[in-house]
Amino acid sequence: MNEGPRRLHPGTIVLRIVTKAPQQVAGLVALAAATSRSGTEVMFGIVAALMIGAGLFTWIRWRSFTYTIADGALTIADGVLQRKRRSIPFERIQDVSIDQKLLARPFGLARVRIETGGGEADEATLDSVTLSEAARLRAVLRGAVPSVAVDAAAEGPARDVVFAMSPRRVLTMGMFGFSLVWVGLLFAGLNQVGDVIGWNWIDVRDWAGVARQEAMALATPLFAAMAAVVAVLVGAISGVLRTLLVEHGFRLEREGDRLRRVRGLATRTEIVLSLRRVQLALIERGMVSGRLGWAGLRLQTLGGSDDACGRQSVAPFAREDEVARVLAAAGYAPFDPLPLRPVAFGHVLRTGLVRGGLPLIGVIVAMVFLPLAGLALLLVPIPVVLAVLARRRHRYAIVGDTLQVTRGVLSKQVWIVPLARIQAVSVRRSVLQRLLGLATVHVDTAGAKGLGRPNIVDVAIDDAERLAATLLR
Amino acid sequence: MPLTLAPLDRRFVTVLRWRAAVAALIVLVVCGIGEAILYRQGWPNGIAGAVAIAIALWLVGIAPPRRFVHWGFALDERELHIAHGWLTRVHTIVPIGRVQHIDLTQGPIERGCGVATLVLHTAGTDHSLVTVPGLAREQAEMVRDRIRTAIEASPW
């Protein structure tokens, strides 16, 4: 299955020039301004020469980049002056993902990323090749078909759609995507822009049409109410837009032991998850949408992928039965909360102490200086109630050959971790936990960094030790 | 856990002491400078120095044996157990089959004391590096070889 070196699609040159144009325009304008004294002809001459030079440089870079499939490895040669060759054996390739940026779509081009599981630096990117070449490459690199059978790759094995989202579903999801973060960003942005274009909130208040002196009394609450309405509207609209951009046309298909996910409005992304490399399943329910029966499912896979932290959304907004269907496609049993038992009662004490204790001390100190601060004591029951709920919702059990953990009071998470995927277990006891006879069982899995681990916080020490031992059997 | 953890090599206390001594030296130097400034200002001197000496004594004299006591280590056919931590106690279990590769490292202090650190790499994220410090060089090599044969034999 050897073949000669290939180049990227020539359209790449145009694509690169177009994508880099915004950066260069600024430079060109500065240059034009600097040379304008020597007359327009000189100015245009220099600018034209530079543009041609940039084009030529892009062309040379394109020419020097080749990729070769030979001897069971993908070899990428790059570099104009300093040549660089990198060989990636097929068996080291963990995943091949294809995505299409907005600009690349009219050209029918796509970017192929080859993930080797060695972190960002080890990733190889072919930017850009034609869609059919991308599909062929993926088939070849995954070792699914010999490189000769180009047409067979395009058809591929039988696919069945596991989960898809209609536009209406995406819209519903967008409604729940309401986020004040975006409102904050927008307001911050407006403040920044306002300084530049001489438009600020004071003017808006003036525009309200009331004379300034009278307005002061009336406008401040009016303005606050208006701002709140605007904020809610902006939050809702931005949520819908953002969801639409990312999730439009969401489709999850199963082909053989792989899941293929396609989604996106402007940038259409396609990723393939190998089911053998899935480490755990995570079901998430939002604060409001979860109460209305919607859930999201993510699968954590080994090595790099499109999403941050290696957790791939395979059903962002689905009903219970649809989540179960995707889980089944991934080889997981549907989640059943019945056999799960809550963590030790000490969890209530500890979360109550940690979450409520420090603010309580703060309030008491404040009361010494400002007696009115004592009103804040009325808020104390909140962390207590939350602590009680936290213990009721934080449950765990070993069901079959999986560990199942639930957590979360407002938004809820469910982890399903096959025992075979647990890399290491550690039992931690802080000072407070030792006083209360508790321990936290940390469950280490491969593929995702950051928060959201299936750790079991605050179980009785004996239980923790027994659990740790069973997890690794 | 049913199995009991064995303590590390006694010489590891010396390693801990030396490491603490380096930290203590930094504290002493910083406090020495502080003391000099206080002296210039005409403040009562000796406070920063006393605090620094107390910290240094505690770091070098008292802390290392106490920290050493909480280190424990055991290796059976399937798992490696390692416990440490004085305030927060941590007991980590790594199934031998999940070990990706093993390093044996020896810093200058460790070399002087004849102990070595075993570093186990797993695919996990929290415990992608599990270190077992303070094993006698020969014991560390023995453990490494046992884990290596176990990795080769395991179907993973």
C-alpha cells in the first residue's frame, strides 16, 4: 500500500491568503501611510510587490509540504529552508478527525487532523485537502481498507443513525442555553466600544427623552428594569445563536465499532470515536432543563479530540430513552438510579462546615463592626439545606462491571465508569475527614483533565477501603 | 486494606532532612535579610531570626521523621500500594497491569544516601505519575523488575 508523495489541494493557497488577509491589511495600511509621501506609484508598487511576495511565499510553503503513505506509516515532510520529516506509524494513530471551516466549504476542502495521543505537539494536521481525499485518508490511516480501494472507502460499512437533533430540538436546546456570561461579555464589550464611538450609557439615559434632572428620579429604576429586560433578551438570543452555530444538524451514527458525529452550522465538524477507546460515560442534567426531562450525554475518550478535555458530546440534548439508546450503542447498560446508595452522613456535616462555616465566621466578624450585617445570618440555612441535598444526591454503587456515581444538587451528573477503565484509585483523608471518620475515593481515568471526576466524596473509611479494593478487582 | 504497608528505607529520613535543610536555608536567608532591615530601622531585633530558627529546626529536626512514618509501600501480585501524607493521608493503589512504563530516578541527595525513587507512569490523569521514593537502590530495582515481568505477562 505504498504511494508517492502528495501535496495538499492547491486551493489551500487561496484559502491561506484569504484567512491571513485581515492581519495583513493592517500592515499594508500602515505601510501605505508610511510610503504615501513618495507618491502613489511608489506606494502601490511596494504594496503590490509585498502582496506578490506573500503569495509567492504561501505557494512555496504549499509546494514544500508533502505527505506520503508508505510502509504502514504516514510521513509528512515540511519546511522551506529547514526540512522536517515526521513519520507516524498507523498503529500510533489514535484518531482521525475531519472538520470544515466556513471558508473552506465553498472550495469543498476539509482539514484532517491526525491524533497520536501524545498531546497537542504531536498532532499532525493536513490543512486542507478535498473532502473525498479526507475520507480516503481516514479510511487508510485507520487501516480499515487498503489504500487502493478508494471508492470503497467513500461508501464505508453500514451506518445507522443513533441520535439526531431536528432544528426544533436545537432551538429548544438553545432556549436553555441562556447564559448571563454572554450578557456580561456583551456589556463589557459595549463599554469598550462605547469609549471608541462616543456612545455610552449616560447618553442612552438622555435619549430616554426626559430632561436630565427629572430623569434622575424616574430613569434609574426605569433604566434598571430596561437593562434587566435587555439582559434577559440578549442572554436568550445569544444562547440560541450559540447553540445553533455549534449543534445545528447534529447527527450521531454508528458504523462498526465507531461512532461518527457531525454537527455545526458555520463550521461543520466531523469526529469519529472508537468505542474501544471510550473510557466512561457522563450524563448531565441542567438546572432547569434537567427537571423538564432533558439530559446530555458525553463520552470520555482517550487522547486528543475536538472538544476540550477529551469528553465528546454524543447527545447534547436528549430524552431519557434517547440517552439510553446512545448508551446502548456505546455498549453501556441504561442508567438505573435504584441500586445506588448515598455517601456517609458525615458528608452533610463536612459540606455544611466547609461551605457554611467560613461565611458564618465572616458574618460574625462583620457583625462586630457593623451590627446590621447580622441580617446575613438569615442566609445560613441555605448552605445547610444544600449540604443535606448534596448528600442525598451524591450516590454510588458498583453495578455489574461498572462504577456508577451521581452528584449535584442544582445540575446533576451521572458517571458510568467500566471497572476495567480505572487506572488508579486513591483514598484521601483530610484532617476534617479523619475527625469525622470519612474518606474520599479518587477514581483516576484516562483521557480527561480538569474538573468533573467520578470521585466519591466522604464515605466511611471502612467502606472506602472496601470500595477501593473492589474497584480494582 | 487487608495487607499491611511496609515502611520505606530508613535512609529516606536523611534524604528528607537534606531536602528540608535546603528549604530551611532559604527561610534563614530571607529572614536574615529581614533581620538586617529591622536592625536598620531601629526595631527590636531577634524576632524574625527566632521565628526562622524555629521553622528551620522544625523542618529539619521534627518534620522528616513524622513524614517518614506516614509513608508506606506494598507490592502484591496485582497491585502496588503507596501511602503518604501527614495531615491529608493519601493511599494510592495502582494495578500493575495499568502501568505504562517505569522509571528509576536518583537525585544527588538520594545517591549519597543509597536510595532511589521509582516512578510509575499510568494512562490516568491524576496519577499519570505515581512516585515511590525512598526505596533502597537494590529493592527499587527488584520492584521495577517484578513490575516489568508482570506488565509483560499481563494481557493489557
